[in-house]
Amino acid sequence: MSSVNLRFINVSFSYNTTSEIIVSGLTITISEGWTGIVGPNGAGKTTIAKLATGLLVPTKGEISGLNKSSAFYCTQGLELPPENSDDFLYSLDNRSGELMSLLGIQNDWISRWETLSYGERKRFQIGVSLWLEPEILALDEPTNHLDLSTKELIHKALKTYNGTGIIISHDRELLDSLCTSTLFVRPESTVLRPGGLSTGLKQEILEIKSKAHEHEIAIKEYKRIKRSLLSHKQKENKKQNLLSKKNTVRNDHDAKAKIDLARLTGKDKIGSRKVKLLQNKTDSLKTDAESKYFKRIKTDGFTYTGEKYKGDRLVFIPSTKISMGENRCIDLPELNILPGDRIGITGNNGTGKSTLLNYIKSIIKIPEEKIIFINQEISGEEWYTIDKKIKMLNGKEKGELLSVVHRLGSEPERVLNSLIPSPGEIRKMILGLGLLKTPYLIMMDEPTNHMDMPSVQCLEDAISEFEGAVIIISHDRRFIKRLVDTEWNLEEADRVTKLKVKFNVK
């Protein structure tokens, strides 16, 4: 496998159906190794990946180093098996054998594709793409919706790739451990920085601080010169009044002669020239200050308005078994959930995490409006119910709701005007509606799955400030470690899932 230097030279792109420019004047070099692409939804991440693999052609500019026949793009969707699946399974070469072993792929997967889990399909897709050994490989959210064990398998397999790789992801651990550079895609700028996500974010913060300092200095200089300009204007106005014959006595010929002499020698214009020079300098400094103006790249977080339940505990869970059907169950020990608890529910897919979360909700006796409960997947019918609630809000309540959505990185008006908003935006609406009721408890099933990186970071900040209890299902280890104190880990053996409690997770 050979690697290439992929060069974007002043590349712009817009779809024929719209005048909106998705990518504008992009000049970067993507070199050997993995490059992460991060940024808010709609900023152009997928468009850049498709340009890099030849699925899209630049509207302007050019891309050098691209050989379309040796470029491969892995979509998020997995409805059908990828091309070359049969060749991969039955080639019987060393590379296919290595990948099948690394990813736990079985020979009959292609014949029973409809019965495979999302994680199994994703492992198969990654296996095929790595076996093809393309010079350029782009992956769109390769670990989204996957449990920890599947993420680890994919991570190990991706480390074996030696070409020029591109990963669109909000999986922070994957980006930090795999990527040698990270492309930060923002609506106002696109910047390629060396290192993984964390290194790039630190550099971004330093750059923001530097721009803020430059902006502050420029503003101070602008204000200083502006004060000097105003002072000179006042002096010049006084002088012009003195040099006006309108202010002289009718027969005061000496005064009029002095005014004529000043005009003749040009002394009356010296002050005017100084004022004009200062005006030009003031205008120049203002333009310079405005050019250094910066917008905060991170969307400001917001404070969750909640409160602790006044009782001793939110719920007592006796030692019990919860059925999951097909002779499978969750074996629970005796548990208490206290008013200020922060609990993370973890485990591989299929161990019953969502079943447990729904069971807890069913036995809690606090009023329903005091609970924010967000499922992993939200149907169109559920959105219709949510939309009706939004339309019934008064002006003040709607303003607060829109503030939540805005601070989580979405445009409120666009979300409200959507027929069916994206899954991530619907979650933000549900959060906002729940916060209006000053809840005791937040329960969320995989809240980061449908959110971009800025939204995830804002959500972390928000939940960390919430005063009530929190129960979260998540495969995002950093999300869990920052927000919870206690971890309930589910492990299945012989069709029985056991719950193990880990304290002091942070």
C-alpha cells in the first residue's frame, strides 16, 4: 500500500441545487497517517471527505494527489453489504485472514446480512475497506452507536492501515489515539492542526487568547487616536470661528487683515490637514481592530435549572430479576438512587442497558414532569407530540427553550421551522422543555450519539452544573468519567446479565 499527500488548493464547493457555498477557499495538505475531521453538524465535514475521495468534484480550485481508483469512502449507512464483500471473504489471502481475525468476522455474515447487528455490519465494512488497501480511506463516524468492545476491535484494525486516512468522528479517544493531525471545520474558518483532538483544542484555545489580546490592543489604540481626533476637531472648530470675518467688528480692519494673512500663508489649513490625517488614521485603526475581531468558537454552555428531590431517596430498587425475553434476564442487587446521585450505565450492546433505564423510570414515584427522559431513538410520532407542546408555550417559555437550543449549537428558528428536525436537535428540544419544569432527575440513553463535538462539550458543561440526579447510558468513556460518580456496569454470562457497581469513577 502506498500513501499520498493529498493537497486541496483553494478548493470551494457548492451543490447545483443551492447557492450556499459548503466549502470555501480550502487550502490544506493531508499527509500519511490518520487525519481527524471535527466540527458542528452542517459545517461541511462530510463534503470534505467526499471531495478527498473523488465522490464530489470541486466547484473551484483543485485537489492534487487524488487517484479516484485508489480512494474509498465508508458511509455511516449500512443497509446493504459493501462492494467487494465476496472477494474479501473468499480471497483466502493473509490480509483478509488477519482482518477477519482482528474484527471477529465470520464467513457466513454476508449470507445473513439482515440478521447482523449494527456493530457487526460496521466491523465487516471496515474490514472490507482495509483489505482493499486504498491510498486514501475516509471513514464517516466509524464508531458511532458502537459499544466499547466493538470500538476496541475497530481501533486495533485501523492501526494497521498505512495509507492516507480521514476520520469524521466525535469519538475523542479514537481521535486522540489514532490521529496525527486534526482538521477543525467551523462555519467561519477551517484550520488543520498537528496532533489529535485534545492537542488541537489546546492550540485553538491559545490562538483564541492571542487573537483576543491583539484585538484588545488594537481597540485601545483606536480609542486613543479617536480621543486625539476629537480634541483636534474641537480646537480646529474654535480656530475656524476665530478666522471667520463674521465674528469681527464691521470696521475692525486690523482683525480682518490678520485673517486675510492667515488665509494667504495657509496657516488656516494646517489644523484642517492634521484633523484629516487623524481621521484617516482613526479609520485605518478601526478597520484593523475589526479585522482582529474574533468570535468564540465554542458555543457557550448553559446552566441546567434543576433541584434536588427533598426526600431521602428517589427510588429503592429491591433485589430482583428483569426479564429481557428469550430466557434472558438482568439480575439486580438491592440498589438506592439518592437525590444527588450521578450514575452511568455501561456495558456491551445487548446486555440490557435500555431495559434497565426504562425499568427504573417505571418504578419511580416522583411526578413525571419532574423527570427529563430521552430515549436513544425518537420517532416522528414522538416529535409530533413534542412539537405540539412547544406550540402551547407562552412567550417567556418559548424564549427560554430557544435559548437552550441556541446554546447547544443549533439555530432555533431553523429547528422550529423544520418538518422533522435531526435526532440531535430533537434531543435539545426535549431537554429545553424539561428544564422549564425544574426537574429532579435527568435520564438519557446515549445522548451523544446524534450530537456534534461542540454540542457534546456544551452538554457536558451543562449536566455538570445540574443540581438534581443524573442517570446516563453511554459508550463515551470521557463523557461518563466527567459526569458520573458511580458506574453500573452490565456484563452478560449464560443469558444472565449481572450488575456491578463501581464507585468514585472520576
